[in-house]
Amino acid sequence: MLSQLPRNIRFLEIASLAGSLLMASAVALVWFFGAEGPVPIHFNARGEADGWAPREQVALIMAAAAAVAVFTFLTLSRIARGPRVRNFSPANWSSLAMGWVIGIVFPVLVVGLMAGVALGWTPTADDGMPRGIMAVVSLVFAVVGGLIGKTSPNPVVGVRTYWSKRSRLAWDKSNRLAGRAYFIIGLVGLVAAPFMPMPAGMLIVVAAVLVTSAWAIYESFRVWRTDPDRLP
């Protein structure tokens, strides 16, 4: 069965297993060797710590994030190997891969960031945590953007509006628009993170994502309105 899986799914399984092992190692390191005393766990928009917790609590939060990633890994791997995959189109596989990437990559990045702080990294308002957050968010949107334009209609991911669910053309065009824009936003944000002043850089990324989302929603309505094959 493994040889019949798309190559990207086999890669995601291997990467997920490696990520799960890394997260488990990070949790153990923080639990046994984390910094003594309060560890910063929340930062404001200027990168200043405004919330603290003991290292054991930080390790538990990291373990919860790791559990989400492992659950995603096991669930989607089971779907990928189940009987329904015979009817999967390339767009179905893209939908599955996008949910997989979001469910794995984001927890891994969160766990890595928390582990770095708990093990002694001391971010500053000028170049530490806000730039790291901007880079993580930008990376997630670059990955999502690279996949979302190829997804088929599904109940989980994509530009899921009243109109896109009633017109395949509206679904395809609105998701393609969002995918390209998210990818560009993510790529530019990732490259600019080390240089942009904070918190302006992060606010620009968030504003660009919100504008793109509104544009994609309007695009789904515009295309649905002119699609002769639309459902009412």
C-alpha cells in the first residue's frame, strides 16, 4: 500500500514522524533542564514578556501542542491509507496535504519557539520574539498558499463561502486567488522578518492576509453570480 501513495504523502508521514520525535525530545529537555524560575510564555506586540509560568507548565503546554500534531498525523495517515483514497483526485490529495501541513507544521514551530525560550533564549523587543512570530506566521501562509489553490471542495479548508459551495467555478477561482496571494504574502514576510521594524512588520502581514481573505470572499460571490451552472 505504501508504494501506491502519492510521494508527497509518504514524505509527510516521514516528516511527521521526525517532527513528533523532535517535539517529544523538546518536551523532555524543558521538563528536566529548562530554566529555573518563571519562564516567559506570552509577549505583547512589542515583544515584551507579560506572562510567565514554571518550566513544568511550559513543558505541559508544549506536550499539548505536540499531541495535536500527533493526532493530526495518525488521523490523516489513516485516511490516506483507507479505502476512500481510490476516488481521490489530485485536488483531493492537495486538500489532505494542506490540512496535514497546518496540523503538523504549526505545532512544531510553536513547540520549538517555546523550547528555545524555556532553555535560555532571551528574545528582545527589537529582534527576538516579534520577528520570530512574524517569520512563523509568514511561513505558515506561504505553505498554505502553495496548496490552497489546488484544493477541491471539502468541509475543512479553503475559501468556504455560501457561493463557493454552490459553484465549482467560484470555488476554483476564489481559492486560486487566495492561494497565490497568501503565498506571496508569506514569502515576502519571511524574507522581510529580519529587517522590518516591529510591530509594524507583523501588523502589515496580518492586514495583507485580512485584505486577501475579504477579496477572495468577494471573488467567490462575483464568480458565482455569473456562473450559468451555479446552484441557487
